[in-house]
Amino acid sequence: MGQNSVRGEGTRGRVPRARELGWDDDLYGAGEATGAESAAPGEAAAPASTRASRRRGGNGGGTGAGGRAAARQRAKKNGKRKVLRWTAITLSVLILGTAGAGYAYYQHLNGNIRSDGRAGGESGVKKAAPNALGDTPLNILLIGSDDRKDPRNVALGGGKKDRYRPPLADVQMLLHISADRENASIISIPRDTVVRIPECKGKDGKTYPETTNRPINESLQRGGAGCTLTTWEKLTGVYIDHWMMIEFAGVVSMADEVGGVPVCVKTGVYDKSTPAAPGGSHLKLPKGTHEIKGEQALQWLRTRHAWGSDQGRAQAQHMYMNGLMKKLQDQNAWTDTPRLMGLAETATKAFKVSDEISTVAKLFDLSMQLKNVKLDRLTTATVPTDAYPGNPDAWLQPRQAAAEKMWAMLRDDVAMDKNGNPADAKPKPSAPAKPRAVAEAPGSFAVTVVNGTAGDGAPAQEGRAGALAEQLQGKGFTRAEHSREAQPRKDTVVFYPKDAGDQGKANAQSVATALGLPATAVRADAKVTDLTLIVGADWREGSTYKKPTVAAGDLPEGANDKTDCMTVNPKIYEWDGKS
């Protein structure tokens, strides 16, 4: 290939001068290193012939006394420059060496991370539409596993007989961070709550069939953390971006790393074994506020009997999470490098995460989403429950209306606190629609209507799909037909084939407009072959869709469980601090 005739093209790019990088060219002799000579500001560098003349004697050069003196000065100056250049080179090598060590450490941290697939099955839930600024909420499922395969976990809780039992997801919390990153909420479901666990596929390739009468903590046994995530999506209708799972030993190491987490009890507590409730966490704390870490932190998180119920345990866990957030913010954990390094080392060993966040860089970016959330904008809540009729002494079921209200707040990104600006209390508007094709005539394309009204766990509203199909036919969509197959889901949506592009979207929006559905109900889906309306549990009756509205901070009764100090209940677990 011939040399490019245009000067500079086809050659190595220009190297920035040291002065541009905040260095001093004269100090480091950069001009000599490149064969150039410095020019005064605004002047061009001297031509090579002029520089050669100067070296032969021009302007103080030559062999005379003045020339020799100038030569000695230049030699002395050049010697200093060479020393400084070598110093700079040595410093650069050291910097590069440090960078190499940093890269090696980064790779070491990446090597600590264990991961698995994000989802264990199909939920049908799609990611929320972005707001006007293009931002979406972030949802992370936090799972506490009682896995005892590791000897350290056996030593910290439970008997050896459970070592080979598949683990249970005894702690489950959904961390929701708003699209504007101004508020966050942590929602818990008690571990013995009976829900619909969908069909899931495990890492071993085994398929676990759907079940409707088992507690949610068993979801971990039916395909791993991904199945727990899919179960939550089916239950809530909320798209969950990632999961993070921790075991007993990981809880201990994280509590130690932050130097303890503040918790409070109104009276002394001793979660001991009793004839009526054998076992217990053996937590022992005197009255007041304490910084707990190590095994004591694990005992706090596992205590149930002394708090009276699983809901009490969730409340204590939320107190711990609030204390942990405060501790991290007080320690400037996101900006203090040594603090961050220690946390990174411990956390990458303590947590197992979903595949798409299985690098240090992605986990760091994820943690940065929380750093600006103020503690008065962090809400903790537990889904209200009632006794499950099939096993009222041991199992629970969600209190339907209360649970659905909480899920709606999550889906619509409505703040669960009342501490924001009035504008924050309203759901953020959807992003403006991109230019699209014009919808075709209503009778020119097929519409399949599906009954999904059983999506909230209540029985399906019979004949709902047929009724909506007839309504569409009356509006000119003469090819609308109802399906005999049900697809339960929380919210009403209009899916169009992904490969139909703008035309499919325009047709779907015309259906949504005819029924009064919002633009956010229209979504592309690679699995549908025709435009498909799924009538969700949020539209069980009526001919025009009316989206339920929820106000910021309007949590159902009994959901908000934030407390300054835990109450010991029943009193048999109170401790006088002596015995």
C-alpha cells in the first residue's frame, strides 16, 4: 500500500504534548525527545535548516568563547533534562506496574463472583416503559439462603442433617429504586407465604412443574434463585432486573466488614429454645441500641420466635437494612477507596448474583444507584398476610387487596413514602412516542383477546375475553376473536409481533385507544403471531379501562413496618441482661 499523499493521513495519530497533560515540556525536555524545538506562543517551530544553523554557531553557537560557554550551558541543561526524563520514565513504569497490579486485583475480584441465570422460567412480565427522561426503575431481588453445604454455614445455624437438603429462600426482599433515583423501598414476603410458583428449569436441566399450594421459600429448590425471581414476577407483575443471594457465612463476613450494624430492642431479648418452640437463633441482647456484627448479626436476622412471627422477623431485618445503609453512607463507602476495596473483597465472596451483573464493574455501577437515596426516602414494608386455609397453623397467604395495592405502586413507580416533592408523588410520564406508521383499517388485521383476569390469584372473570372481543367488533375491529386459553397476569396489555415493527405498533395503539388503555400498555413481543389483547386482573369489569390510581405513601394498613426499636413478644423471650 502506497504512502498517503496527504500529510498526517495514514500515520500514527498525534501524541498530546506534556503541557496539555498538565506537565511542563521544558522540564521534561519533550522538544528534544521528538527532534522539535520550542516556539514562542503563537509562532511556528523553527525549520530544520534554521535549527541546524543554530547548532553550527548561529545565535551564540560556534567555536568562540561565547559559543563554548553556550554549549556548556546547553550540555548542563541537557544533563538535567535527561535525569528528569529518566525520572519521568521510571515513574511511568511504576504507574504502569501499579495499573497492572490493579488489573490483576480486579481480575481477582471477578474470580470471586459466583453467578447463575437471571430467570428460571417465563413470567410474561416486561420491563417498565421509560419516563420522559428515558429512565426506568431498578428492581433487585435480595435472597437469603439457608444452604448448609458449606461447613461454615452448618456451624452458624441448623443441624448437620440439613447439609444435603436443597436450600430454602428464607429471606426474600425486593429492593425497588425509583426511575429518578430519589426514593427506594424494600418489600418483604414472609417465607411461609403460599403463592403460585411457576414452571421453572434448574441448572441441572430438570424441569419443575407449576405448583399453587406451596410456600414461596421453596421456589429456591425448584430451579435456583432464577425461579424465585420468576415467582416474584408472576406474583407482582413487576419486572425484576437482577437477583443477589447470600448465605449464613456471607452475612457474618459483611457485618464484620462494615464494623457492625446498629439495632435496638425495647427490652433485653434471648431467643432461646422452648418446649413449645424448639430451636431459636440464641440471640442475646440487653435493652437498648447495639452495633451487632459477626454471628450476632446472623442471629438477629434469623430470630423469629422472640418477635412473635415471620412479620416480626421481617421488621427486624428491615431495621438491620436501614442501619446498614446508614453505616455505609456515614463511612462514605462509595467514595472512600480503602473502604470500597474492603467491601469489594468481602462482598464478591459473600454474594452470588445473576449473570448480567457478574463483574465488579457492573456491581459497582449497581451500588452507585443507591448512594444518593436519603434514609428518610427509604421505605421498608412487609406484604400483609392472613392464615392459609390449607395449613392455618404454619402457612400464610397474601391479603389480596393490600398486596395488589403494593404491587401497583411498584409497577407504576409510585413512591412509598410521603417525603418527596409534590411532583414526585405522581407517576412519571411515559417517554413520547417515536414517529410511527399510520394504523391500518380496524377490520384489516386480526386481534386475539385473552382472559388474564386470574392474574391476582382470584378466580378468573368468566366470559371476559368474549365480552371484550364483542366490544372491539362493535368498534370496527371485525376480526377480533376471543381465545379459550387463559393467560393470567396483573395488568392489561396489547402485544404486537416484534417483527411487525412500526406498523404493528400503530395497529396495537389503535386497539389501545379504542379501549381507553394507556400507551404504556402497548408492547412488542417476539412470541405472539397476531396482535393480542390480554385482559388483566386490573380490568375485571366495565367497557372502558380505568387505571387504578395510588398516591405516594398510601401503603395499605399493616404494610409499613419501620420502627426505631423492636418489641419482644411474647414476654417469655425477654431477658434481664443477667442470667
